[in-house]
Amino acid sequence: MRTEKDLTETLRAAADHAPDPGGLLAGVEGQRRRRRRRRTRGLAVATAVTAVIAAGTVMAANGRQAAAPPLAARFFPQATAVPLERAWPQAVVTMPAVRADGLRRVPATALDAARILAVAGPKADTIRAIEVYDTTTRMFREITDISVPPGMRIYRPQPPALDGLNLAWHVNAVRKDGTEVREIWTVPLAGGEPRQVAAMTGEHLRIERIALDGDRIIWSERTGGVWWMPLAGGAPMRIPGGEGLHLVKWPWASDVADGEERSQTRVVNLSTDHPSTKDVVAPLDALRLHCGPSWCQGVRGGRTYLQNIDGSAAAEPQGLGLVLRLGDYPPLDRFVVTGRAVYDVATGTLATFDRPGIWWGNFMSAEPSTTMYWSERGDEYRVLNLAAVPPAQ
């Protein structure tokens, strides 16, 4: 008799030899496109396995608690689809895509209802400037430019993290002598000269996500573990209780890294010296489940699946499609973004749109982005600012 493991391995091997999916995010940078293709292949495997594995009520092999309430008790909303600009007209704006110096802008995330953080560079994966776009005045303010230090052969700044006062970002770099280095930089949100906080070689080369917490920088690493360093600089220190975990949104961490196929089993609050843990309770056939402070999203039966951490408020919104980045939790712990619709878990609104043109994305930030953008022509974007969507009444 063939086991679940046998089926998974067989289907994964078939997916690895399948042609890459095309047309999902035309115009998006190559490095993230390749990573997303790998995720899409993994999703094909996961969806196929779902079709042949029955849900159970026992403890999952990875330790996740299983929840299998009667079908009638589950919540499957039949949301009425509303065109995006009719659902949230105040949240959709136009933004120029090209600077006077020729650098191309990309909306990164929203600061608030009227300000969008943008990054700019000669290519989509090369950040050379960070700006703020005021959607009311339609004016840009440059926060900082990012130059390549002498002696660097490869220099790739990663999408920034921010709080109300500062920005921070890390850089994947290789010196001309072949030494890999990970730099961390910061600059006040008001603008100024960027300041290097750290340049690390050897250890800490696998930074995956960073965050700001007052006077310190937090990050996690692909191998697991959450670390911090004073904003003024200093030696890296471990966050108590963060061993083996991956940063989600400070102070929340997960036992699953971004992009992993397995489902998350717990959400840990690392804000104190004695971390508190929430166990994820979900049906065993819910795949690639990733959770934020309250909401989880994943795949079930070939569709996007949503639920609270404790298994309540389960939903499979009709017409939503599949989320673009399966390693993320819902932005603002509220919205689910796909290539054809946005679902608001707070109000049950399903806002749909036709994405014209060659540019589309929603991922240029250290946390799940609160903007999505597309282009009808090459010199400007239409941008949805999720921070400008009215709160639930």
C-alpha cells in the first residue's frame, strides 16, 4: 500500500520536471520569480496530495493539533464580489513609476492611509533609493540613497523594515575577494545619511527577515533562531525562547520558515523573557498553513483556506483564488491578497480587479506588504493602499 510519503515524493518529482508556470507576476524581479516558481511547484504537489488524503481527527505527524468539526459548523462565506475601485475607492491611487534620473520605483508598503514607502533602482531587484510618496499631494520625498561601497562585487539591499521613527534593511553582499557579508543599515524615517549597524561574516549569513523594536534591531535566520542588536551597534544576542523560530512580525515568531511546505504548529510571543505560545489547531488536510498574530492562511482542497489560530472562523472564500506568497500571513492580520482579488476577513468583502499591463506585485517589504500595484502603462502604477481601507464597523 502506498503511503502519504510515497505519494508526496512521486508528485514532487513530477513537479520538478514540469515546465515553470508563466504569467503570474510578469515584470517582477528574477530572483523572486525563481523562488516563487519553486513554491508554485510545491503547491501543485500539496494540492494533489490533498486530493488523495482524507482528513482525520488525530494529532498530525508534525505536532499540529487537528480540528475536524462537523461540516455544518464550518464557515464558508459566499462573498459578493465587488470591483476593487468601487469597494474601496479612497484606497486606490496612482503613483508615478519612473524618477527623473531614470530609476524605476516600486511601491514597498504603506506607512499610513496617505503615505506609501517606495524603493527605486535600475532593476527591480536592485534598491538604490528609498522614498515616501504622499498620495494627497502626489509628491515624493527621498529618505536616503543607497550606494555600493568600494570593494563589493555583489551588493543587494533587501526590502526595508520600519516603525514610526526609523527604517532598517539588510544587505546580501559579496566582497571582491569572495567573502560573503551581511550588512545591516538604518536611517531615520525623516531622512538623513544611512548608518551601518553591522557587517557580519561567517556566522549570521542567513538573515531572512528583520524588524525594528525601539532602540534595537531584531532578525531571524533561515536555520532558525531570533537575534537582536542595539540600533547603535554591538554584538548579536539571542532572544530568549527564540531558538529554532522564525520571525513573523515582532514580537511574533513561528516554528516554520517563509516558503516552507509544512504547516505552522505554533505562534510564539517573544516580547518577554518568558515567551507565551499559541498552538495552531487546524484540519489535517489544511496545507502550508502560516499564521500571524491571529489569522492563518494556507491551502485546502485546492483553494485558499483561512482560520483563526485556534481553528475558529474557518473560511474558504469562493472566487478568491490562491495567495501569491504562501509563506506569508494576511497583511495587517486582516487581508488576503491574490492575483485577482483581495478578501477582507474583518468585513467579508471580496474586492476583485482585472490586472492589466506588465507590472504587478505586492511583496517589497520585510513584512507582508500593505500595498499591491499594477500598471496600465509603463510610466505609472495603480496602487491599492490597504492601510487606507476603512476599519470594520
